[in-house]
Amino acid sequence: MRKLAVLCAGLLGLALIVGCGADERADSGGSTAVTAAPAPVSPPGFREKSPGEGRGQDTDTVDRKEVVTGSIEITSGDPIVAAAKVGDRVREAGGRVDSRTEQPGTDDTEPSALLTVRVPADKTDAFVNGLGAIGTLTRVSTNRDDVTMQWEDLDARIKALQASVDRLRALIAGAANTADLIAAEEALAGRQGELDSLTAQKRRLDDQVALSTLTIEITTTGKESDEGPSNFWDGIVAGWNSLVDWLKDAVVFTGRAIPWLGFLAIVGGLVFALVRVVRRKRRPAETPSTTAVPAATRTGAPDAADGGQGDHQTEQP
């Protein structure tokens, strides 16, 4: 009987031990599952991208800001008429002409025209290609400057300053004393001035982005180079023309030299008259000295009438 009781107690203890171990394994397994795979926390509106989904998205979604500038050279038989046609095409494209300089042809210069035009950026290429119908395009140079970062920086600074200005205006409206009101107004004046400056810079940048700036120079078609006369008669004609040109130049030179010759003649006459006046003033001063020497010589010389007694005579002072 005693052995049966000991056996029952041993079986009961073994059962209790096995049950506690199973509970501990279950608890440890549950805690491991919780720590090993925590639930991911995502911010509102966030969606995890699949591999390769974000590649090339920045360049496609970001609105690039570019400033387009260029210079164009055109040759035409009549640059003045060609400049008028260019102006018409600029207005048709929705742009404007900022400056226009025209020089009609003369005997010494060829006609030419110079224009600075502003054309919508999205129509620049079509506008440049259309200039081939006005004249011959001899040179086309365009440049695209990316100002996206500059534009975004100005936009962010403007928004921050605008929010600061709004807060200062609210402080001014609810100021409790004069000191707070004056301090808020001074701060508002500085912020408002900086905001206006940045707004003007952004407005100018927007204008440069919206309209391309093109400088168009129009000249006459190049003349064929003169290789010289090819026969005897052409040589005579070329020689006669060169002689006529030389005579024209000689006549022009003579006409320019005559006033200078008259001026030099007048100056020479004045110098000659001045020299004569100076010489006349010097002659009376030199006359006594030239006559005193012979008188002294005659006084000291022997006189024939005195029989050679002149040696005993002395000059009286």
C-alpha cells in the first residue's frame, strides 16, 4: 500500500512538471513571434514603392525651368525689308521686339539691321526654322540654361517670408501696448521689403523662362571677290577707273590742304614781321659802340699836319 501511494505521488509530480514546461514553451514562442515580426508603421498616405518604380521619376514629374538665349545671322538682298518680315513673324508667334536698329545703305556702307526679339520658349525652334524663308541662315546659336533650382529656391523663400509677414500682421492687429506695436511694425517693414525684392526676382525669372531672347543680325549677301581684269580692254577700263579714283582723292586732299596752307602762310607772315621788329629795336643800341672805336683810334694816331706830334698827346678823360 505504501508503495502504491509513492508511485501515485511520483506520477502526479511528473505530470505537473510536464505541464509547466509546455506552458513555458508556449509563452516563449508567442513572445518571440511578437518581437521577431513587428507590424510596420507607415505615415498616412505613404505607399511603399516596388523595386525600380522610382527610377527616372524625378526628371519626368519635375517641371524644368530653362532660360533660352541665342544669336542668329541672316543674309538677305534687302536687310530693311527682311527686318520688317522678322518683326511680323515675332508678333505672329506671340512675342515682342525689344530693340530694332536699321542702317540704310550708303556709298561707303552696306545696309544692315539688328533686332533683339522675345519669342515664347515653346515656339523658339519653329520660329528659328521659319526664318529660312526670309533669307539665308548663315549662323544659328542657341543656349538653354537650367534654372530649376534657382526658381525653386526663390519660391520657397517667398512662401516662408509671406507666412512671416502674415504672422507679423496678426501680431500688429493684436498688439497690447505701443512698444510691441512698434517692434512688430519694424520687423514687418524689413520682411516686406525682402519679400518684394524676391517677388520681383521671381517675376523676372519667370519672364526669362517664358520668352526666349534672340539676337538677329541681317546683312546683305556677300559680293563676289574681284579677281582683276581678264583681258586688255578690261585692263584699260580698270586703269582708267583707278586713275579717276586717284584724281578724286587728290582733289579732296587739295581741298582739305588749302585751309591749312592759308593758316600756315598767316602764321609765317606774323613770325617774319615779329623778327623784323626785334632786329630794328637792336640796331640803335649797337650804333654808339661801333662809332666810338674809330674816334678813339683817330685821337691816338699821329697827325700829318702836326708833324708827328700826335704821340705826345694824351687823351683827356
